[in-house]
Amino acid sequence: NRPDSTTEHVSIALPSYSVSETILSHYGDRIPSLEHRYLASLLMPSRIPAVSIVYISTRRPDQAAIDYYPGLLSPERRARTEGRYRIIEWNDGTPRSVAARLVSRPDLIADLRAHIGDRPALIEPWNVTEAEAALAVALGVPINGTRPELRSIGFKGNGRRLFADAGVPTPLGREDVRTTDDVIAAIDAAVNSASPETIHRF
């Protein structure tokens, strides 16, 4: 999936916000607006003419929004995007992520597999949880992300702990800062452990 690629392939834009169903229920109709930020993927064929985009959302964007992104391009580059994307809307009314909804529909999985055919493909997700991993397995397509069981390492506090365990130096800071008191204590610790030159830069 590089600009010089001449191999026809498929990139699946999967803005699957896999967070708790409580959060998804609370935000409800606002979730598709977050998903629609992935419409920028429609510009990819302007740089990689051999790619076809499949964009999946819980609500189809307005046509004006779909047309907006290619409209940012020069006429020559815009022409490369024409016919190079497919938009799929799947809304079953449940407070679940896009991936969780798709995994429960073998018919939609089969349709996607047929669309991909024998072309190489990859999934570009927003995050990777068990639902996105299950979708990748069901499609037989690799997903660009961290294995779900390693996800916790990506959080800042756990990342700092991992670095410390490996002997890798980290910037001044503290793990697990969640309250105002935690912030004050972290700042105090940073100032007390910093060199005068570092404090001057602050």
C-alpha cells in the first residue's frame, strides 16, 4: 500500500470505535460523526492509484461530505479517485462498534470477501479489540494494529513501566495520574528531580 504500488489491492477503512456499550449508548447518534473522520481515506487513490477503498460506517455520510474530500484535490488527482471506493452502511440499532456488528453477519462478511476477491487487502482500523481481530480473521485479511492482548502496553503509564523494566530512559513524568492531587504530586516530583537547566527551560 505504497505510492509506487501497481498491484491492485483493497484497503478497508474501519472506524470501529470499540469502547464499552455504556459509552456507545451514551453517545448514540454522535458516533457516526466520529466515524466519518475516516472519509479522508477516500483521498488515498489519488496517491496510490492501485488501491480500492472500502469505507464502512454505521451511517452513510451525506453525499455532500463524500464529495467534499475529492473536491480538495486537483482535477487530475481527483480523477484517480473516481470509482475507486465503496461505502458500506450497516446500522442494526444496537450500541455496538462497526466490527462487532459485522462479525455477527456472515452474509455481509461473504459480500465483503466477494468484493475483495483474490486481491491483497488490509484493514485500517481506529482501534483493535477482540471484535476487530475477529473481523480480520473472518475476512482472512490482516489488520494494521496491535494484538488485543497487548493493548494495555500502549497506555502511557504501562508504556513507562515497560521502558523502565527494559532499562530505557523516559522523560520526566509519573504513571497513573488521574486526579488533581495526582497532577500536583507529579509536577512537584518532576520539579524536585529536574536539573536547574531543565527547570529554566520550563
